[in-house]
Amino acid sequence: MIVDLFINACILITFTSVSHNFVINKNISKNPSISLKISIGACCGSLGILLMFFGVHITSTIVTDFRTVPIMLSAIFGGVIPPIITVIMMCFFRTLYFGISKAAVVSIIATMFSGIGFGVISVIKKTRRDKWIYSVIYSNLVSTISYIILIKDRIFLLKLLLVYYIGISFVSYFVYRYTEYLCELVEFYNRLRNEATTDFLTGLNNVRQFDKIFNSVSKQTIKDGKNLSLLYLDIDYFKKINDTYGHIAGDTILKNIADILRNTCREIDIISRNGGEEFTVLLLDCSASNAVRIAERIRRNVEVNKFYISDKVSIYVTVSIGVSMYPGKTNNIDMLLENADLALYEAKRTGRNKVMVYNNK
């Protein structure tokens, strides 16, 4: 029996490890979506079925295994919904594969009570560690009652419970430690991925992500025959601001400019910080007149905004904006950024705090 339970534990750990690869892009430990909760429930249900299939046959009708651990996993990481799905799948399989018997009825009832109990434990305001401890204690209680009902040989019952308690406690602890490690790994991976695409100061796309998005959007724009406009912004006299008030003040202004862009642009527009005091906005399916209107609105919102660089000091800042559009002003979509930069240079050269549209003539 010990060897069979060890095999059961190996299946559990292996399945958990493989499943991790499918959720590495999703942080399941923090507010999973409904669709992800359903996936968690189905995945844990499949694991529970697999554990039952390779379970230890105590008698011709009684099977023991670590099926409660997948229910724990689904509840601790998904809340109330996943364990319901997991329990339904496992009970359905238990009935179809092993048939109807007293042991089957007791097993199904125990599985249902496990799902309910773990679901309740999942919503209490405790750490995941505490939830694991409570779940293991509750699982042992439910399992003990089930075995007492089914097994009349008290000596054999005591031996079985001793082996099961040790096994479920060890496996649960190992799965807890392993899933915590996997959660840290997923969090670290997502943080690195986010840092690779996001500007650390403003939270906008960085220049690397801008290039990637621009290439993708350009191809799609040509394919769909739509318009694409680009705004290239530069903060006027930003070096002077840094020299006068310090780099912390400069960082504050950059973050405030980013907020103004988020609040001024449309939800579908793609905003990036391209380095230093330069920002870009990709206006998807945007006509030339609308692009100029958005650019002017940005310029005006920045101009009238009071930038607080300390509790007592506030300053006003302006931006110059170059605009290029495809098709129309720019016939080669690959030149959109360069042409917007030329328009920006012209805005700077002719006085700053203005919007200048690139003209290929």
C-alpha cells in the first residue's frame, strides 16, 4: 500500500508541475478570472480522476488515494467555484468507473463535504499556509469518518488511518511548499516580462515595446486599409527643469505627463515613453483632422496643468508635438515615426509649445 500511495503522490506532483506551464502567464494566486477559475476546477478535477484511477484498492470496493489534495488546490487558489467543478467531475467518475456500492456512496458524500469545507476555508481571511493547515485537518476528519463507516476491522482501520495520516500530511506539506515556489516563480517571471516591456517610471510602454507594437500595428493597418496617426511629444526645456529643480522634480513631471496622456487619449490609443522626455502616441484608425485635434488637446491640457514638484513649489510646463499620418501626409508607413520626429523638430525650431503636422511637400 505504501508503494501505491507513493506512486499516487508522484502523479500528484508531476501533474502539478506540468500544469504550472499552462498558467505561467497568469497569476492565479491573485484574483483569477471566472474563466481561469473554471479551468482550475477542470484541471484539478482531471487530477483527482487520475489519482482515483491509480488509487490503492483496500477492498474490492474501497479505494484510498490523495484525491482530496486536488480539491484543496482548487479551493485555495480559486475560491468557491473551482472545487464545485472538481467535486462534480470526481463524483461522476467515481460512480461510472467503480459502480454503485456503499463505499461509492460514502466516497461521494465525503468528496462533496470536502469540497464544501475547502470552499468555506478558502474565503476566510487567512494566509495560504493557514488555509492548507485547516484543509488538511478537515480532510483527515472527513476521511476518518468515512473509513470508520466502511471498515469494521478496528486494528486494520488504525493501521490504515496511521499510514493515511502520515501520507496525506507529508504530501499536502510538499504540495504546499511546491505550489508556493511555483507562485513565486510565476510572479518573478511576470515581473521580468513586465519590466521588459514597461517603462519603470511612468508605467507606459517602453521603446522596445513601442517598436514591437508599431511593427504589428503597421502591418495590420496596411492589411485593413485604415488610417494610422502618430504623435511625437517632447517636453520643452526639460533639461533646464532638471538643472533648476533636480531630477526628482523631473521624474515627477514625467509621471504627471504620462497621466495626462492616459486621461486625454482614447482607450484604444497606444502610449509609450520613448526615452528621456520623449513620448509617442499611436492613434489607431484615426483621421488626420482628429489626430490634430487630439494633439492640440494634449498640448493644452499640459499647458494649463499645475505641476507640483514639492509641497510648496509648482511650475507650468509645455510640450511640442509632431504629427504624422498614414496615408496622406506620409505615404510610407515605415517612415511614420521619422516624419513625426521631423515635425516635432520644426515645432521646436519655430517656438515650442505647438503642434506641427508633417508635410511631405
